[in-house]
Amino acid sequence: MKIYPMSTNIICSNLLNNSKDQIIRLGNCKKGWSGIVSNLTFIEGLNIDWYEFEERLLEMGFIENAEVKILYEGLIKHDPIAVLVNETIVAIRRSDALTIIVRPL
């Protein structure tokens, strides 16, 4: 699995090269990117139990096939991000958004 660093300047749509086989993490995407949630995945370094964290994400609306769009980025290091999930706006840290696997629309 290839993980792109958070400091990358590449927009997620360019990572794909028109292929839907690569893994894209929502935390690596830039403002304006939109796609669909594929699944949630564990990453090292979470300060919370994975099952509890996964439940929180699901409660916020990050369910399989949910449409997402990054609306805003914070001023410092572009963190946190505001994500439109279906019809709800959710603020989430980029490091937490790395657990959300997405694909383009």
C-alpha cells in the first residue's frame, strides 16, 4: 500500500492517473476535492481505541459510498479540514482523515 505524505503538494485527482485502483486517503486531499468513501482503515499513532474511533467516524457520516467534498482548510498547515459528508459539514483533523479511504466521483 502506498501512502502519500501529508506535506505533498499533489492534488488527489492527479495521484490516480485515471486509475481507481490506487488508495487515496482523505487526509491527503486538497480543498475542492470530491469523491466517495470506500472504507475506513486503521493507522498507527491513534491516541484512541480503533473501534471507538471507527464508531465516531461512522456516526459523523463517513459510511461506505457517502459522497465527500473538502470545503475548507485551516490556515496553519491546512489543518483541520471541513468536509461535506452527504449533506452535513464535519470538521476533522487531517491526521484523523488519513483513516478514511476514498475514490473519485
